[in-house]
Amino acid sequence: DIQMTQSPSTLSASVGDRVTITCRASQSISSWLAWYQQKPGKAPKFLINKASSLESGVPSRFSGSGSGTEFTLTISSLQPDDFATYYCQQYHSYPLTFGQGTKVEIK
Amino acid sequence: QLQLQESGPGLVKSWETLSLTCTVSGGSITISDYFWGWIRQPPGKGLEWIGNVYYSGRTNYSPSLKSRLTISVDTSKNQFSLKLTSVTPADTAVYYCARRKSYSGSGDWGRGTLVTVSS
């Protein structure tokens, strides 16, 4: 199985901050990586596909980059609606696997 | 607009079988290049991929659940289902159904359903 490791596990930030979350794969997954945002009591929301392709309707302050084993999700200017937990997921090979999540909290 | 809705018992006893159904509306389950999957999330924890099924019936399962798991599709009802046998309290989670395009993440999710396994 491909292990996905996110860092940090928790991130405290203020509105307007630039935030970066890292996701590392235990082996190369090319660009077959998705990012999701999840708020309490809700299903995950699909943000980014193929490491850097923003899904329709997702604000442009979100961006993704990386390939191979190292990936980042960046929020250029954190907004109140962005406080949530973020997950990466590889779909290079089965079983599909998620990172453990990064909770973005209000500082 | 595509909608997915999970249904099934919210409480299951230990060592019994957990059975859930996902009903798809607003689109056909027989669409090519889409997989229909299950993901779960124990209370306060992260997401765990369970498995998926193609409309042909072809499945992929998590190795850690494979021995207890069956995912099937009923194209006549536009539904797919999950059966997990011999459950324990460790299987307590919110269970989500979701649709994923080939070579993509999951873009469409159900609201999730909490299943509690009682000891």
C-alpha cells in the first residue's frame, strides 16, 4: 500500500495568512493526487485533482503543486470559511489511501 | 445534478453484518469511466477508503477489510451496496458513498450515515 503522510497535523493561522500543507507519498504517484476540504459533520469537498487542477467553483486562493512523492496545498490568503480539515488522497494505485488530515485552526 | 444517498441501519450488533445501500439519482450508475465507492470515518478520526465497484460488477477492496467485505451494484435500481461481516466496535464510523471518475478523485459524495456497532 502507498502511505500518505501529511504535515503538519494541526496548523494555527489567522485570516489573511498564507498557509501551506504538505503531503508525502511513500512511493512515486506521479500527479495522481487529490485534495479535499472537510468541515465538521459534512462530507469532504473535492478541491484539487491531479495535484494542481482546481475543481470548478473552488476559489482561486487554493492551489496545489508537486509530483512524484511530495505535494503541497496552498491557501494564499486564509478566509474564515477555510477553517477546516484538509486531506490528500492518492489514486495512483489500489488501495486508494488518504493522508491523516491537517486541521487548520483559528489562531 | 447527481445525488447519492446512503441508507441502512444505524446500529448493528457485534459479530453481525453491516449492510448499507447507496441510491444514485440524477444520473445513471452505468456511466462509463466512473467508479462507485465507499469511504468511512470513525468518530474524530480520518478518512479510510473501503472499496469501489464499476457498473460491470468489477470491484477493488481495501486489503484490511477484504476478507469481510462485499460491494455490489444493482443497475436496475441505480444502487450499489456494501456488506461488512463480523463487525466489531472498531467498525463504528460515518460511512460515505461517493463517485469517482477514472484517474480522478471523488467529486460527488453522499451526506454520510453513522453506523454504530454495539458490543
